[in-house]
Amino acid sequence: MSRITHPHITGDPAICGGSAIIAGTRFPVRSVVIYILQHGLTPEELVADFPHLTLAQIHDALAYYYDNREEIDRDIAENMEEAVRRPPSQ
């Protein structure tokens, strides 16, 4: 099975720890998922709040999430405030 391409999504180890981000920004896919699927914003509201993003980028980020749900859910869990504040296991 070939990997599905998402032209608006990229990853860079130097940005957001290598998490999937919207290309040309530092905006992680996980943030799109949180704002839209967990907080109930519409894609249009998200673009109004973050005018440097486009609807195409938001929709591609959501498509990326649905194609890579386990990866993004793990990224969300690892970047929740509680997880970030927790000291590393010894």
C-alpha cells in the first residue's frame, strides 16, 4: 500500500520535536485536531483565529489526522500539559 501524500503537512526534527506540522508554519497537526475535534471550532473559525493558515491547510491537517490517527493521538498525549510537566521516569 502506498503512503498517502499531504501537500500541506511536513515534519522537521528542529520544529515541534519533529511532530507533523502545517508546512511553512510551526503549527502542529495536533493543535488543529484539538481546536476542531476537541474544542468544537469550525475550520473557518480556526482560520479566523489564525489568519496565517488557510482552509486548505486545515482540511489537509484533518485528512492527515484521519490517515495517521495513532501517530497524532500519541503526539497529543505526549504533549498534554500534564505529560510535559511530569518528570522523566527513572
